[in-house]
Amino acid sequence: MPEIKHAKEAGFEVKSVQAPFDALLDGVGTEHDAAISAFLVTDERACKVTFSDDYQKMGLVLVVPSSP
């Protein structure tokens, strides 16, 4: 992950752990210092944590089976 490389270069100690997606934001500030994932910023989430500026733009797609 490029984010981890940049954090280490900036002098931060980095420890990467796996966590269920629905627990990431609730754990910021208690179980961990930050969370990195493909979050959609919503008003509800923004009330819980402070989001960085966008650093990567990703389009959303829907994938379905092809017609028979």
C-alpha cells in the first residue's frame, strides 16, 4: 500500500492490522490511530471521524452476470 510507504517516509511508526470493515471507523481513536479503506464519505461517518482530502478518485461500477 503506498499510504504505508508514505507514512513510514514521514517518520511514523506503522503497524498494519486487519479489521472488519464495519469496525474500522468505530475503532479510530480507541483501537487504532487511523483507518485506510475505500470509504464513501457520508454525514453520519463525518460525525464520527475527520476525513482527509481525496487522494485517489475511483469510479464505482456494478458487475452482473452476462445474459445467457
